[in-house]
Amino acid sequence: MQAQILFVAPLSDLAELAVTVIEEKFPQKKKLFHVVKADLQEAETLVKNAEDNGIEVIVSRGGTASLIEKKVELPIVYIQVTVTDILQALLKVGKYPENIAVAGFGNMIYGCDELGKILHINFTEILLNNLNEASPKIAAAVSNGVELVVGDAISAKMASKYGIKSTFIQSGKESIYRALQTAVLIASIRREEQRKTEQLRSVVDESHDGIIAVDQNWHVSILNPIAEKIFKLSHFDVKGKNFGEFFPELSAAHSDEKDNLIKINEKQYAVRKAAICVRGNNQGYIYNLQNISEVQKLERSIRKKLSVKGLVAKYDIDDIIGKSKACLNMKRKAAKYALTQSTILITGESGTGKEMLVQSIHNLSVRAKGPFVAINCAALPENLLESELFGYVEGAFTGARRGGRQGMFELAHGGTLFLDEIGEMPLPLQSRILRVLQEREVMPLGGEAIVPVDVRIIAATNKNLAAMVAAGTFRNDLYYRINILRIHTPSLRERVEDIPLLAKYFLNSMHDKNPRIIGISEEAVKYLVQCDWPGNIRQFANMMERILLLTTGNMITTDDVVDACEDDSRMSDEFSESKKKKNENLLQIENDMLKEVLKEENFNYTKAAKRLGIHRTTLYRRLRKI
């Protein structure tokens, strides 16, 4: 344990007595003390590096203590002269005269007049402020009839010079013990305060925010490293200086606002001002500055780490295979729309690659570094879909996860949320989605706090949403909100010229299924082009995998393709018949709906077409076919 208390004794006897007191009264804390014998000149040299050596408190007496106090900023504990010490000094003299002077520095002779009243002695106090005062003041006391000087070493020496008796006041064990006890307490408090100060300094210096503190006189007391970078100032230049002189942007002395947005060196900062109060008294203010851009980045990073999947878009626009006019037109629109922030609606049959297109749009957009979150609205029942989308707080419902859970909207903050199969979304949820799109904020289930979100919505469907609006199964206001930008993903029958490219792509990507295969014949490719692919690219990819597994040679032939497709023939025929009947039923329902809407609008074709979400010409054409 490093010494924390330095005991400076001007006399050898005092140093020896101090060691004795430490041994007797502080046996478990002996290492806290360092006792040295030093006169005035030696003491000055000794204490210069005391603080650097870990010393917290210095103990001394008389003129030595006064000198040390002027030389260092460390606390000084004076060894006070007690009544017992003075009586001991008088006993050495034996019979003492009536006129006695007690001489010394203020810390030694304070209260001696009370002792004079007790002993019925005329005590004269000679208060010394420095060494040069000893000679003239003692000479004056002698001329006034003082016959004995009781005091420190300097006073005793001066008394001898003027031919009168003197006795030296020695500090006893009691006064030394009291001084050491006080020093231990002060050292302990200083160490604890230093620990708290260093802890606070570490927190302030390591903070990611800029921190500035001022005292009650608006003088700067703290400027942490981040604040130095923000204002391009050094704390050496501003500490102790007037706050308003260096930080006019903060309007320190005149602003009562606790929170504000301020532009500093072309960057936006959120500034929070808080009062520093001690026992209800204002001792200054502290300013906290946060870079808005950094806060947003950190928020996105935290939200992203809270989920382990579904936050990354894997596909780019070049991953979409196809050079047909329909495919190129789709990719051209996607590239243009990616540059905007508007909501996009992707339409197309199942298996046409809608999610791949959505991911490529995300990766082309300014939100590419943000999260990509996808949810299939048809895959979950209404109650689960709601909790997935909006999240919930702890205790929101039976079985809710402890601590709650963030919803998809929150996880997608700063990025893109893909709502697949939005046509399957229940009507009650549609109204909540509409509100989020309008207000850009969500409220978790069971929660009371509104959470702002910055999310781009891309929705997809294989249904006719306009017809659903007319049938009342999809909200018209939501339909118009999501149908701002629209992209149609063409079916495989609309882009048959891409089938050869797709065949070669799947042949390469699935090569590990049958490493013997080296290629596919042109006749086999032509046969694939002539086939019907109601399941689109998804069905085509599955068929290519089957062909690879069934082929026995090293080249895929037409026979291999026919063999693989044979098992689907009967199912395909049944499917076609079923689909035909289903289409006939849907057509009848649609025709009935057109007639009903037209009748409700008093055969006003313009109003009826607008309500149905179609052009008036289209309405005429459909009615002629009925």
C-alpha cells in the first residue's frame, strides 16, 4: 500500500513521537504514513513532488505547516497545541512569573487567553504570520514587561536573544493522534472523491456524445474529446473561459429550451440542456450533443442485430435471368423505381419471382445498407400476423415473450418492408397498415408509446386487387395508397424466349445434383419451350431438378425431358379442367359485380368505372362480352 499521509516534523523528538503514536494507534494502517524530519528549507524541497508520489494529506506544525500550505495545493492538517502541551511547557520552568507571552503561529497559540484566566496569569499572545515578525514582536513584548516566552523554536531562540527565559512547547501524543486521525479521514475522502472523479471523467471522455459543462458563472468546466471535434476547439483553450464567447450556437445563457436541433459546422445535432443542482441550488449546466446521422446509424445497427434472419436482401437485378422484352421492361421499371422512396406494388402470378425482384429493388435503392424484412401475409393467422407486424410489449397477451418483441415495421426501420401476398391480409389489419403508411409510426400490441418508423413498403400480390376492392374484400384507400408505382412480373408464357437461358442457368446451378451431366440438346430445349408452365419459374426450376436426377447419360435429351414430364401429364389435365371451371365461376362473379355496380351508379359508366378501378373503355368492352 502506497503512503498517503506525509508527516513533516521540524524536530527529531516530534518525528520519533509521531512514529510511536502510529505504532500504538494505527497498527493496521502503518503503511499509510510516511514520517520525515525536516526544517523549513528541507520541508519546501520535500513537498514539491508529494502529490505526484501519491500523497493525499500533509501533517505538520507551526511555521513549517504554514510554509508548506503556501507551496502545495494538498490539504494540510495542523498539529494543534493543546492546553496540556502548554502546561507541560510551564512545568519545565518550575516557578513561572506572572507576565508570560505565548508566541507562535496562529495554529499553535489559538485559545491561550482562556488558559490565562484559569491559572490567574497575565498571558500575552504574540501571533506570528511569518519568520520576519518574530524578532520585533518579541522585543516589543519584552519592553512591555514579559518575563517568559512560551512558544515554538523560533520564538524561544528570539527570547534568548533578548535576555529573557523561554520554554519550548512540545506536541504531545494526544495532539499528534488527533492530527493523524483527521489526516486519515481526509485521505480516505480524497481517495473516494478521486475515484468518483476518474470514473466520471472516463464516462465523459469515452462518451459517443459531445459533452460541455459550465459553472454558475457560465465558465466552461468540461469539454470532452467529442465536443472538441464538433467545435474544433481544445479544452485547454476554453476551460475557465466564458461559454458564450466560444459556443454562440448554443445560446447558452439565454435559452430555456431543454431540447433543440442545432446546425454546427454543416452537421445537425440534437442538443439537450440540463441543470446541475446541488441541494436545490443551481451550480451550472451540462450540454449533451448527439450527431443526428450517427444516432440514426446506431439505431439501425441495433435494430438489425435484434433479428437473426430476414434482414438481408440476397439478390441483385443481374440475378434475374432473362433478355425477353417483357423481362427487360420489368427490370427497367425496377431500376427507375428503386431511386424513389414511393410505395411499390408488384403484381404477377405465383412463381414469377416477385420476391427476387423486390430484393433487387432494395439493393438498388439508397436503403441498400438498411434492413430488408419480408413477411408473407398469407402464411399466418390474423392474430399472429398482427403481432409479427407491429410487435408487442411484455404481458400483452397469454404466451407473450418476456420483455416483449419488436415488430417487422420496427426491424425494417431505415430499410424496406416487403408485404408478400398482401391480398390475403384481413380487413382489420388493412386499416392498421394504412395508418402506418400515413403516419409513419406504429404502436406495439398492449403498448402505450408510439414508435416512429422510416420504412419503404413494397407489396406483392397474385390477385386482382381492383376486383377485390369492388367486392369489398380489400380497402380501396389502402389500394390507392400502395398502388403508386406498379410493376408486373411476366409469367413464363409471356417470356418463352427466356426459357433456354433459364434452362442453362438451372443446369449450372444444380450441377451437383448429377455431376455427369455436361449439357442439354437443342431439341430438348425446344421441347421445354413448347411446354405449358402454369407454375412459372418455380415449376420450371423443380422440373429441371427432376430432369437432372432422372437423366442417365451425360447429355439431357428430349426423351429425358418427356420422361420427367410424363408423371405430371394426368395431374396437368386434371388441373387444367379444374382451373377452367374455376375461371368460369370467377368470370360469372365478375360479370354479376359489374352489372350490380353499374346499376347502383344509375348506369353512369364513368362513376362505375372509377369505383371498379378500371378505365371506362374497359368497362364497355367487358359488358359487351356478357
